[in-house]
Amino acid sequence: MIDLEQIRKHSPKDGDVFELPAHTPPQLAEQFAEALHVAVPGVRCLVLIGEVHQLDQSAMDLAGWYRQ
């Protein structure tokens, strides 16, 4: 169950990323993504479950993600 105090108002724009808590069920994340699509048609957003970490180039190289 989502704590209602964790919900914040957003004005989604193309390319926005929404990070949901790690314990969010996949079905609820899918419903959230569908609600975004209905609320703001034409805006493409990414809905993720869990923490997002930004990696620098050396960390990506170590993980096997090489630039071409």
C-alpha cells in the first residue's frame, strides 16, 4: 500500500522519470503509468520501481557498457 503522504503533484513533461518505492507491486506501477498517459496525453514518461543511480563512465565501463 502506498503512503498517501509520499505522493507529490507533478507536471510531467516528455522524458520525465518517475521513481516508485522498491516495494511497489508491478501492477500498481503499470496502473500509475496508465494514469499518467490518461492525465497528460502525448507525454512520454518512464515509470521505474526502486532506486535509480547515475553512473559515471568508468562505472559503466566496469559493468560492460561501452560507448561506440
